[in-house]
Amino acid sequence: MARTAIPLETLVGPYPTSLPVPPGSALLTQVAADVANMNSVAFGAFHTLVVIAINTDGALARTVTFTSSPDEFNRVGDITAYSIPSGNSMAGFIFKRDGWATSGQLYLQADNAAVKFVVFGLR
């Protein structure tokens, strides 16, 4: 079964096309983790992805896992079951294409749909 895709957020600036910046134009879209199918994010034209995970569960810690792929030296290093305390956000992990892209995708998952993902692409 195919993983559920998470769209990339569009960063505003440094020279916004509309000034003043319209209300709501810089809001983040939080995408709930798909526990059954897991998730993926396309690197597309970007060399680097930044992932923020938010645990919206008010009572329990939740975990996230990121699946690596062999880098130029054939090394792998998954980030497994990284725990996010209840009501907290995970600092933005930075993932380079080399070492993290599997068929052009970053594979990620969480143990509960209370985890929301926000992903940015950097060139």
C-alpha cells in the first residue's frame, strides 16, 4: 500500500509578492500522521527537507520514526521512536537527499494520528 503524501509548506519571503502580507498567508498546514499507511514527503527540486512534528495528544508522549537510505558511503541511520512529550513539538530535523531519499521520498511515520507533521523544502 502506498504511503500517504505530506505536501511541502511554502515559505513566505524574503520579498513577499504582496505587502502588507495578507492575514492567513503564512499559516502552517499540519497534516495528521497516517498510522496505518505511514507517510512520505517528496524531495522534488529540494536538496533538504525540514520536518516539524507536533504532538497534539494532551496526555501521552508519542513517537516518530524517520527511515534513512544508504548515503554515498553506504551508511544508514534511521531515527526510530523519537519521543515527543504530550503537548510538545519536535525541533525541526534536517534531512538531506543523500542519506534520506528513498525513490525521491523521505519516509516518516508516527505511532498515533495525534502527531501532526509540517515539512519545508530548502534548496
